[in-house]
Amino acid sequence: MKQAGMTADEYRSVLKSVLQFYIQAASERLSTLKQSLPPKARQIMVGIHPGQSGEGFFDIVVHLDGPDRYFLQKAIEPHRLLFEVKCIDGQMQPDVPIFDPDEATFSVNDAIVDTCMEWVEGLWQRLGGVALPAVVFGEEGYGTVESKPLLP
């Protein structure tokens, strides 16, 4: 359902509660990913990828940096996707608010990135980090900060 009149703070609150429901599954994926890191990986980058239209779709995906990135990503492929919003049979899965980009009174994509960065930071602390440097970033410069280091 399209949202009208929702403020950025209200949206962030709803999004936090939805993300909280998926914290266990995402933690398990990160834990499995931690165990299957290829030896050539040099850095972990967790990307928040909002949709270009600003409607409210987004993915949270783990990327590895190092030589031969293609093979690094393939090594962790089953565990890379931490969260995904999609539309199935006309229903948002999971049920997050969506917006008409022309009617939103705030940057939906900035709110998504800021909220998801906090969520990823919590996941990372819960995991205890890994033996590699890690960062969370918002794609296309969305969010109030470009990136944040992830600390255990």
C-alpha cells in the first residue's frame, strides 16, 4: 500500500520494526558467510542498495573486496543477500511502506540507508566482526553518511 503523509521519523520507526523481525536470519547468514570467506578476501563491504525510483524497495548485500572479485562473490553467493524487499503478486514482501516518489516529503532512499546502516551495525556487533576490515555503505551516495566502518 502506498503511504501518504508519513514522516521520515515514522517511516524509520516502521522500517526498524520490520528489520528487527529479520535479525536472526540475517545473523545466521553472516555467521555462515564468516565461516566460508575465501582466503583472498581483503575487506567486507555491506551495501544498502535502494531502488532508483525512491518507492521503498531495497536490498542489503554483502560484497567482498580483493583480487578477482567475481570469484570472491561466487564463493559467498548463497549467503550474500541479508535482506530484500520485493513485490510478489501485488504484495510487498516483507510488508514495508512504499511511496509515490512524487509525493514523499522526504528522501525515502536516505531514510532507508540510514536505518539499514544502524541495523547492519547491530548485526555486526552481534556477530563479533570477522578477521577482515569491514564497512557498510549506501549505494549511489544515499544516506546522511557515505559509509561507516563496522566494528565488533
